[in-house]
Amino acid sequence: MVFLGPTDLATSTGEEGPNARRVEALVQQVLEVFVARGVPCGYPIVARSHEDAERETARRLAEGFKVLAVMTITR
């Protein structure tokens, strides 16, 4: 299993944060390679609400991620 870290990708590529377009493109590129090889991929989700967490979870599962670490920030 591989666990993709968008913050780590952002840091290593000089992007400003994990939500940068280039980071998402890299996430998708890496995911595609590992899914094609049958390697399960994990991804962290940090959401601002329960609804956002559900929406992002559904999205990432549909993309092919198998393991998700879902966190919701409450204020």
C-alpha cells in the first residue's frame, strides 16, 4: 500500500499548499500508476464539515483510493 501525502508533495515540488492544482495533478498521476499495478492507495481528507467529509470521501473512493484517513475540523 502507498499513502499519498498532498502536503508532502506540495513541499517537495515548491507549491504553496496541498490544494494547489499541480499537487492534485501529481496525486492523480501517482494514483493512476499504482492502481494500474494493483497497489492500494491511501489519502488523507481534512474537511470543514461532516458534509464536506462525506463528499470528499465519495470522490476519492470513486477515483480509486482504497484507504482514507478522514478528519473533520470543528470550531
